[in-house]
Amino acid sequence: MSGTGKTSLPKIVGEALSSVCDIVEVESSWRDKNELLGYYNEFNKIYTPKKFTQMLYRAGLNPDVITFIVLDEMNLSRIEYYFSDFLSLMENDPDQREIKLLNQPLFRRSNQKMIPYKLLHDGHTLKIPQNVWFVGTANRDESTYDISDKVYDRAHTMNFDKRAARMQYYENAWAPRYLSVDQLTKLFEEAKARLPFNLEQHTVVAEVERLLAPYNISFGNRVAMQMESFVSIYASCFDVTDAVISEGLETILLSKVVRKLELKSIEDKEALAAEFDRLNLPRCSRFIRDIQED
């Protein structure tokens, strides 16, 4: 839904962690990666970077600082048109993710000398900093495009389908706390080590795969590892109980797997939803009942 605070959420998280949150406004006319990265003019030999490229470069200069880059209204244009290179880069190891900005090496002039840019490999290739998280917001209306499986497979989704309760402001609110990338990564690793989670040990996952098999919906090993990491970290944020683990598992199943039903034709939604009720996955069943059929 529009106006539910999608863009405000990463801003608030950024404020809480004393980190950086930059906004890039996506336009409906975007058709390729140059809309994000910028253009090289062959006539005057000048490269004009876009705001997105400047954000990546600045994040690379401050590798300890958590940086959120928010692509606002991400599906006003087809995401694969302008973001496909980054979707592909997510398949690589974090230290092997880099994007070629142009074919010519870039230099800056200082005291009549041509000086290469610090973070550009070979003068034209920018490594994607490991302190950057991409966040996309998307509305669901006639002016936007559907989001493909390729995007969903690489993202964790949150669905804002109703107005939240009014915020309460407290006098003794916690102050922002700076958290470096290394500190955050260490917390993630400690959570996974303290509470290892194995999908194979939970029959509900196999049951969900069985229910979705007729719709050609499943997931690979990469997504399975993401799901295991998510449940471990999610449960570590609370007093660990079976209910909390089940809640985390349903959250990631809905985000990574069940949501793909949106693009399928379901003959009997009520029967399928009832099966998810039987598995004690109420949010998944509610999602299925709410799917709109064209």
C-alpha cells in the first residue's frame, strides 16, 4: 500500500545505527543500467555519474559504515531493465562483486597531472562495497510492473498491506548507537553459531514444497542457506522458543517461496489455503486467500 512507511523504515533503521541511508528515486523511463550509473560523453570525454554511483563510491571510502541505498518506487520501471547487472553480481562472492562503469579509464586533473581515482580498478571498474545493503520499495497498482522470481530470489520481502498503529513517543527512548559493519557481521555469525537451524529437520518445509510442486515452485541450495541463516538470526532476537522459530520459518517461507504464487493460476485457492492452515502457517494461508486474480 502507498503511504505505509516503506521508505521511512530504512531511514529510521539508519538513524538508530548512526549509519547512512541514501534515497534514489526510480523513474518510469529507466531502460538500462546507465540510468543508475551514469553516461560517458564521447565528444567531450567526460563521464557524468548518477547519484547512485556517487553513493557506491562514497560507501567504498567509508568501509566501516553501514550504508543503505534505497531504490524508491523500484517497480515504476521493470527492475531487470536497469538493475539486472546487480542481480547477477549477487551470485558472486562478496569480494568479487564489481561493475564496469565505462570502457575508458577515468582520471582527475590536479596541478596539471592526471591522477587515477582511488577506488576505480583499471580506471573504470568499481567494486561493490561490502558495507552496502540495497533496499527497494514497491507499490502495487496499475502504474507499476510485477516483480519477477529473479528479484524475489535475491531479496527478503516485507508486505505492508495495512495501516500500522500510530507511533508512540516515549520520554526515555533509546539513543542512536553506532554499529560498524564488522560488529554487525560478528553479531550475525554469533547468532548462527549459537542457534544453528537445519531445514531438513523440519517436515513443514518438505510439506510446503509438496504443496507448491504442482505450480513449479521450489527453491535451490542458495535460497535454502539464506533461509537457515534468517531463522537463526531472527530467533536470536527473542527468547528462543518453538513458537519463535516457527514464526521465523513462516516469515522466510512466505518471503522467499510462497509469494511466488502471485504469478500463478490457482484453481482452488481455498483448498490450498486450508492445507497451509493445517501446517499452522496462518500468514501463508491468508496471503493465498488474498491473491487477486485477473
